[in-house]
Amino acid sequence: MGHRADALAAFARLCTECVGVVPVSRSQFRTAARYADQYASGLRAGDALHLAICADHGSTLCTLDRRLADTASALGVAVTLL
């Protein structure tokens, strides 16, 4: 139980110190639709939207998902595979 509390506290600190919330625009939804339409990429809608938002903001996507990282790189989105 202590590990859970420690993990939740660390996550709360991370969110407070490092995570920003940005609005999602119509153009980002359209970009996500174009990304998801590339069937061979295997992108799910949520992943495509994350990539579109990162691309639009010039942000780096951090992920544990190698396939998502490969797709991001192929689309020209900056990515860090953790």
C-alpha cells in the first residue's frame, strides 16, 4: 500500500511541475484523422490525436510504445522512447 501512495504522490508532483493542458483545435482533429487514415501505421484515434497535438505545438511525444514512437518518427513528430 505504501508504494501505491508514493507512486500517486510522485505522479501528482509531476503533473503539477511538468504537465500542461492545451486546448485541442479542429485542425488538430483533422490532422489526427489524416494520421489515422494511414491504415498501415496501425494508429488508434487517441494516439493519432496525441501526435497531431505534439506536431502542432512542436512538442516531443514521450512514450513507452515502440510502435507509436516509430510512427511518430515516420510522421516527423519529435519522439522520445522511454
